[in-house]
Amino acid sequence: MNGRERFLASFDGKSVDRPPVWLMRQAGRYLSGYRAVRAQHGFWDVCHDPELSTKVALEPLARFPLDAAIVFSDILVIPQALGLDVTFGTGEGPKVGKPLRTRADLDGWNTSGLIERLKFLPNAVKHLAGALKGSHAMLGFAGAPFTLFAYSVEGGSSDDFMHARVMLHKEPKLAEAALATLADAAAELLAAQLDAGADAVQLFDTWGGLLSQDEYRRFALPALRRITNALRGRRVLLFVRSGHHLLPLLGDSGASGFSLDWRTPFAEARARYPNHVLQGNIDPVLLFAGDDVVRTRTRALLDEMKTSSNGYSRCVANLGHGILPGTPESSVESLCRTVVDAR
């Protein structure tokens, strides 16, 4: 099997020789080629240029035995396309120049012709898929509605996203309307990526773990279902960081599978979701602990996968969040090689 064949077989519940492996944020600041590109081009420039986007997306595939590529982009392309004035300062997190605080703010979102302003992303998917020529699986992605809502209300990153969480309770109708708008935008963007050649797509709910079960059930799940209903029959993964307490609810999202963070044991998730794709869940911090630690933790994950699943069916080896800046390349190599050697 090549990487794409292995990924699709595992995702679809068929027999595989070993789990496919790819890593969240596998193209990023820990790689010298990416840093060289970013030294000459702004972040948004790389996202909007298919040549540059493909260049950085291919670098980890040339360096490590990965089975899938993920298009290079950012979850905040949707708020940017809606007119919220998203910027990335040097050494800073994202800033939203026009945060959502009132109904008038929401009414000012530019939803007309949205996919035209986002066409650079399916264009990048098509360009990358052409470069891969079927050798590796191709993933697209988008931000999940609550996470996009959190940034859009807060005006940037935060430890607690207080303004966004207060709005859920103080102005629930406004919050629900915004979440529905973001969900429809994400569904349209993901469909465009799938149509452009993506084999699967992932929704990143980076801040969903801040919500209680009741909050996630009321606000996040209806928005997620708007997306999965629109993409019915297509491969959709959902990642909720710090979402172990939400695990019992995720089956109601309509997603085909779940990316697990490092706080959710693989066997526990498999017992609850025997027929879903499960992906994860190595702590990215452990990649700083040395090759022996990485190999030991990866083997433990593989053992959990094999004993709790039908072989490695519907299993994907990955991290429990994105690769961190400064991660040693040798640790990434050790992780990937351990998976490749699995039997």
C-alpha cells in the first residue's frame, strides 16, 4: 500500500498492514524549509499562494515517512473572508480588528460571495493534490464553529475567552446566529476542498474544551451538525482539544471520526466509538523528551490500537495536538519510523 491507499483503507474500516500516520501541524516552524519561506513571505501570502502553500506542505513528506499531507492554511481564513480584519503580528497571536459584540456587528459580516474570497484554499488543495499524484492522502480543514466564534468575539487569542463564553449566556440568540453563519461558511469551504481533491477534512475545535457538556450540547453541537449534514457521506474528522469530558457527546456531531488529544486514552474512546475513525493521541511535549521516550510512547499507542480495534482498522497515528515550535526533527522521525515498523 502507498500512503493514500493505507489512509483510505483504514478510514473506511478495511484491513491495513499498519496504521497510517500524519501529524497535526506537520508543516511548520520546526522545519528549516518552512522558516526559510517565512523569512521571505508573510503568513497570509503563503496561505494565498498555491505554489508556496504546496512547497511547505511537501517538506515534511520529503523528510519523514508520512502517509498524508494536509493543506497549509489557517483556521481564521473564514473570519478574515467575512471582513473581520484578521492579522498576525510578528511573534504575536492572531488579532481580530472587528470583533463581534453586537447584532449590528453580525449584520455587518460579508457573507455574499464568501467562497470566491476563499477560493485560494481549494486552489491550494488542487495544486497540492496534483503534486502528490496519489502517493499520499490529502487532507483539508477548517475551524470548528465555536472556535471561530471564540476568536471572533474575543478579538484575538485568550486563555479563557471570557467575552465569547459570556455571550453564550447573556445573548444566546446572537451567539446561535453567529455560530450558524460560521458553520455554513465552514461547510461551504470544506465541500470546496473535498471537491478540489481532499480525501478527508478535519474540523479543529481548539477551544471547544472550555465549554461544559451542557454548553457544548446547546451551542457547539447544533453548529457542527449543520456542517456534517451538509457533508453527509464524506469523510469528516473532529478534533476537540482538552475535550475528554465531551467524549460522550461527540458521537452526536455527525463526524466520521475523532482526533483525540493526549488526555483521552485511546482504548476508552474506542470502547465508546467502535465504528468511528480514531486518531491521535501522543502528547506533543513528549517529542522534546528524547527518541527513546518517543518510541516507547508510540509503541504503547500502537498496542492500544491493535488490541482495542480490529487490527489497525479505523486507526490513524497522530499527535494529541500540533507539533510545537522547536521540536527536534529526530523525534518526529522516531515517531514515524516506529509506526512504519508496526505489525
